[in-house]
Amino acid sequence: MRRGVRLDRRIQAGAAQLSLAVRSGEASWAELGARLDGFGAGRFVVVTDGTAPAGPLGRVRALAAGLAPTTVHDLRDGPLPAAPAAPAGAVVVAVGGERACGYPADVRVPTDLAAACGPALALHRPVPAAALAWVPADVLAERPAAWTRAGMVAVVRHVLAVCPARYSTLAALLHPGARYDEPTLTALLALCADARAALVCFDPEETGPALALGYGRGLASAVRAVAGPALAPGDAGALGLLLAARVAARLGLADGATGWAHRELLARNGSATALPCGVDPDRLTAALAAASAPGLLLLAELGRPYCAGGRLLTPVDGTVLRAAVDGLADGAGAGVPRSRTGSPEPARAVALRAAGPVPGTP
């Protein structure tokens, strides 16, 4: 009989805390029911966004309905009537992808990797007294490869910006087929949860070092707004990371090894490493400029945000942004570091040198 995975983490940010529970297998649903019962809800509101598979959504709804009157609200129909607060006495349970898990909720049940690594772990404001992120690893493992590949971009972000010592491990793991088993997905969730916990513990408002958790996301939103229909899931996030690396290189804040590290991980994941044809560079530059105010978090090297004068947000002008756009439009590399022999040095080796030794290696 297959044993289900099990992972428990706690993320503390000031007075707020979030419990993360990763489970799999049939027995895990009974445990979720017990957790829901512990809220003592007078009623439940299940919030979804249209991306949750029917099976998990139905299980959560049935568990809630067995405890108290339950309604289901699809965010595609608009926010809850009482948003941002839930109806009096109600416990909100979010089930689905990034939009659902980004909604203020007492319980979040992400059904894809992007949601599980990102908004499901965030401490939304206002923060419930005891928020719970419940991740069914078996559901994540069964999602289409395109969805998992998109979610891996969030893992890449954490490794590049927060925990570069995991670079070699992730580089060896990634593949475009994007099929990963439950233990692997659980380990990746632990990586993301531990990275967030380490930063928000000392920066609960996410205005200092914890800004690294959103590395490249503003640029990704601009790319999505301009080129959305031409992009596969997760490609806007990948291009946001590559643009951030190009901006840092253009400003002289980072060397080519850092840009290579971005490109290598994303290429191994099967993500886009160049802008799709037909994207208007002027329109994209304007969108990036709007997303860059009042500044961008940029990396001086892997895991080390650039800081000047105590500021982690670096002002970037339109000329630099346009150069970054033009570089990605032609699919060129982000700078090819050279070995002592004069030939291109493998990105992995250069990035590892910049990041330092991986724990457990000589």
C-alpha cells in the first residue's frame, strides 16, 4: 500500500501565522474535514476560480457541507457580495489556482503548483486568526504538464532570488516534460515555504528583504498584459525573470553568470526564453515602465538583491527597459561568461561559483 506524503510547516509574520500541510491519499481528506471542523464555522463559503478539478472541489464542498451550511462562489462571477470580508460567522475556503488562493481566506486548497508555491503561502491582509494552506500533492501530480511547468517558474524564482544553494539540485531536476512525483513536489513546496518563512519572519510587511519573494513579478504582469494571448501558462513569469536579469546586467549591477543562471533554469523547464513574435516593443516598454515604478528589485548575484543607500528598489529608465526588451526579442543570451580557455563556460558552473557551495557537497 502506497504511503501518502506528509509535510508540515508554519510561516510566521509578526502576529500573523499560516500553517502549511501537504498531504496525499484518500485518508488525507478525512484529516482536512477534521481541520475544517476545528474552525467551528457557522457557515462555509467555498471560493473558486474555475481552475479546480471537479473531484477535489467536490470533496472540499462535501466536507464543508457536512459541518455547516455551505455556498460556493466562483470569482469569475465577481467578488463575494461582502468582499473583502466574509459574511458574518462564515469561514472562507479557497479552492483552485492563483486567483482563488490570492483571495483572503481562512483555508486555501491550491490545486496547481503555481498557486501552492505562491499565493497559498502568502499572509493576506487582513489575516485570519489561524490560516491554513492545505495542499493535496496527489492532485498537483496529476495536473497537466503545462500547468506544472508554469508552477515551476515560481520555484525557479525562489532559487534565483532567495536560496541559490539549491541551484544545482533544481537544474538537475527540471525537464520540459514537467512530470514530477508527489515526494518531489512536496520537497519543492518545502523549499518555497522555508524561503518565505525565513524572510517574512523578520519582514512581515514585505517591504524589505522579503521583496525578493516577488522578484520579477511586476515585469511579468506587464508582459502578460501586452502579450498574454501569445504566451503559454507561466511564460510571462519566465520572461519577467529574464527581463529583470537583463536590466541588472544593463545597469552593470550583475555579471553574465547571473543572467546565464536565469536562462539555464528556465530553458531546462521548457519555459519561454524569448518574446513571442509580433509583440510591440514600444507598447511593452511602456507597460514595463509603469510596472517598474518606483523601482525594481534586482539581483547583484544569485540570492543577493542589489542594495544602494539602504534601498532595495532601483529606479530604471525607459532606455534600459527598451534595451532589455530588444535583447529578449531576438532571443540572444544574457551575456556569455568565458572560461579560462576562452570558450563559453557552462552556465551551471558559473552560477554555482557565484552562489557558493551546495550543502553536503565537497
